[in-house]
Amino acid sequence: MLREDLRNVAIIAHVDHGKTTLVDAMLKQSHTFRDNQAVEERVMDSGDIERERGITILAKNTSLHYNGVKINVVDTPGHADFSGEVERVMMMVNGVLVLVDAAEGPMPQTRFVMQKALEMGHRLIIVVNKIDRPDARLNEVQDEILELLLELNASDDQLMSPVVWCSGRDGTATLDLNTPGKDLTPLFQTILEHIQPMEVDTEGETQILCSSIDYNDYVGRIGIGRIERGVAKAGQAVVLTNYNTPQLKVSGKIVNLYQIEGLAREPVEEAKAGDIVCFSGLEKINIGDTVCSPTCPEPHKFVKITEPTVEMTFSVNDSPFAGKDGKFVTTRHLRDRLFRELLRDVSLKVEETDSADRYRVCGRGEMHLSILIEEMRRDGYEFQVSTPRVMYKEIDGVRCEPVERLIVDVPDDATGAIFQSMGNRKGELLHMSAIGTRTRLEFLIPARGLFGYKSEFLTSTKGEGIMSSVFFEYQPYKGDLSRRNTGSLVAFETGEAVTYGLFNAQGRGALFIGAGTPVYEGMVIGESPKNEDINVNVCKTKHLTNTRSSASDDALRLITPKKMSLEECLEFIGDDELLEITPKNIRIRKRILDSELRAKANAKAKKGLE
């Protein structure tokens, strides 16, 4: 049977190329919302962190109707760290809209997501977005897209993919640059004409591949996926199977069945092959499982998710201030939360260690793990994390490390500083091209070479540079890299920081705290320009005498402390330091808090190296 009344498409692109904004315009112009309905911008980014950072973290499903055809749309993340979300939702669709910024052109994540779509044989529609930008390079970008398709071995049909020129912000599209667009009708028409209707078997036994998981306090876990075969009904008895775990067979029942209409889930009694549905009642369902009819338990093949490349250690908070801010502070709380995250994030790995208080957490990158940390912090958890480390592999007896493909777009006068930084970080130049008064450079660089580089990059380019990277491959170990050239200012005693103590300490380096901040021995309160740690006493008060000098009443002037974000703290911490995370505070601390014990441990470590 041919489903002429249905199209399933995903929107894929590099970060910040306008996917979510375009979906907003598509929903409005298909009359998904009432004319008088108040709708927020980027309505698909429903999470607080997504709204604050302007990025999509979790893939979202929506649907719209155009000319009697239902179009299921999946809005996917653009950041490389969340590409596991992109890989699995590709299983739900049979066509993709590839969004490319009219000025930036194809970027690292564009290559990654396009490669995944081509591998799965999906039909592509190239959408060149933001054509109203003053620096748009329309003809050049079209050539760059064609070159990328050739490079990725696209089929003849994929090379002939139609190009639609769009402005997501204005809600306009056109197939001919000489004719300005009035609305998104050309885009809708291209979807109906180019994305072919699915050939489905509605008479066969039920088979639903679960590609995503949601959770609801009332009904528990909700599976989301496409019906691959047959008809699914509310109240139907089913069996859970898994392609990669053949022994898995769990009986259950679909209690509630929903279809997505706009942004809402509408309960339905049944749905047929090709439909994307949500269903509850199967508490043990995981991403990649197949829901089958009990008489024909055939699991559907599930895509192999790319493995994580960065790891961190999450541990229970044992600082002197432990338990003051958090609601969830014990080992059991930490363990339950981390393993619960595995249920919805296929790119994450959590492993127990030889210590009951510590867990090894592996992800796609620093941002992937920092989002998890921020979410846990907002949920009331209190814990500690170590510095991020790359995950090494042994391939044919050779120690190998993950290498990233890095693209930077910088002003011409900043290229010298970039080359110097890349040389220090073992970067290898692949390509260099001029774009107006800017230069685009492409490097292969060890993933560990990018740790802590963002702040240096923004300084080198005076805030005008754009950088992005995506995992390339594992290559033989490139040699040692110095992670940090500065030391830390470490609090010498526990108490409250006072102006006099901070005034004396600020001459030693840049401070992270202001007067009145509670501190404890071993807490890092600033950065030292020297390549060594310095102990400072910020709780020291001025010694009082009965002699009054002429300048005694002059106010001590403190330099404004440097406030660091979570990402900046993760970039800053050294191997002998930890990051203490609580709902109200983020503190950097030494692993060994006692200054004497720390000095002995450092001396012993130096002796061992000699």
C-alpha cells in the first residue's frame, strides 16, 4: 500500500543555521495554530537550557497538514555533541531537509548529518536558509553543497536534489532567486513532490521501532517510533524484542496510543504502518527496541550509534560545604539519576568504578556532558566532577586517540594567532580559503587539543571568530600536550573572604570570588599567572592597633572578580582539581584539601617523574 496521505521528514543542519525558526514558520503557515494564538519564538525548543542557549538538545516531533497530506517533521539538534539524537531519528523518516546557512555554507555538522542521510538512502531537499543576510554567498554556497555531495559519494538521484531558497525568519521560500518568495508554499510543494510516499504493509503483523523515549509522571515511560508494519491498537498485547539482544522477549500491552498533531499528542484507537506514534504501558521499553505482535516477534534493525569520545568522573560531594544546598546528595541519588539518563540518551555511557562513590560517565564531547551536569544541578543534585579526558583506543597494537575535524572562520588579521595555537595543539592544516575579508581554515586536531581552547580562540579573534568541530576518526597518539600554563590561587583556611585578604591576594593573580564569599581550605579562589599553585589567606583581617595613620580610613579597592560559567570551569580545572556542583554554587577545589598533604603528594609525584 502506498501512503499518499503521509510524509515523514527530518530537518538536519549545522548548529544555528535556523532549523527551529524554519519549523516555527512552517507550523504557522500550515494553520497548525489558531490565528489569535500566542506562540513563543522557537516553540520547538521547549527546555529551559535550550531556550537560554539557543540550541536544540533533544530531537522534537511535530506534524502539520498541507493539501490533505500529513507531514511529520522531526527537528534535530545541530551541535555535534548531540548527533546521537540525529542518528536515531533518521530511522523514523524517509526524507530530509538539509538546511545550509547562505553565508556560512556547509559546516562540519552539515557533513556529518548529510553523510548519515546518504548512507540510509534518504532523499534530500537542500534548503539554503537566511538568504536575506547581507553577507549571503548564494552561488558559492550552492557549489560548495554540490562538492560536498560528490565528496560523500551521493547517488545520481541524490546529486539531483532540488534546492529551495528560504528565509526562515520571514517565512518565505522560492525555487528561483530572480522571483522573491511570498510564503513557504514552494517548500511544501517540493516536500510533496520530491519525498516519495512510503510503500507500507498494513496487512502484516504489528512492528514498531522505538527511536525515542519520553517520560510522564502519570503514565510512566512513553515510547516514540514509526510503525514499520501492520496496525497498532490501544489495548493491544505485544512483545518487546531487540535486534542487538536476540534473547530479549518481554510481554506487555500498549495501554495508550497517541499521534502527534501540531505540538500536541492526540489519543487514537489505532494507527497504521508509516505513522509516527507515541505509546505507553511498556515500562521496560528502551531506545532501539521493537514492539511486535506476539505471533511474529521479529526485531527491526537499529542504527549503530557512534561511540563516545570524552569521559569524566562523577562522584559524591565530600567538600566541607557538602549537603548545604542540594536536595539529592547521596550515592544512591547520584547513581539513580545517571542510569536514568541512559534511558533517553543513546550517546551516553555510565560505568561503575572500583569506588562506590564514583561513576565513569562517557559522552560525545564537553558540551554533551556539561548539559547533563547543568540539568542535574537544576534538578537539585549535589556532586563533584573531574576534568574531562579523551577516551583512548588500542587499534592493531597502537594507542590511538580521537581526532576532530575543526573549521574556523576568522578575520584575516587573526590567522597568524590561529596557526600558532594549532601548532601548539598538534593541529594539522587541511584546507584554507578566503571569503571576503575573512579566512576559513580547516584542521585535523586531537580532541584533547580542543579542551580549553574556546576562550583562547575568542581572545585571539577579538570575539569575531566562529569555530565548530565534529569527530573525524581515531589516529595514533600525537604526543604530549600541555593542558594549562597557569596555576591556581588556593584558599589557605576555612572562613569568609574579607576585603583585606582579597586585596592582598589580588596582586598574585585574577580572583574568582568577592568579599563575603564562604571559602574552605583547598578551594580554588583564583588563577595564578605562574605555572604553579599559590596558597593565599583571603580570610585574613587587618591587624588593629591603637595608632591611627592618616591613610587608615581609605577604602581598599578590589578588582571585579572573574565569574566563570560551567563550561569555563570545566576548561580550567587541572588533573589534581575537581568541580563541586550544587544547585546554588559551582566551586573549583583541590582533590587533596589539606595544604600540607597536598604539598607532600606533589613532591612525591615529582620525585616519581624524575
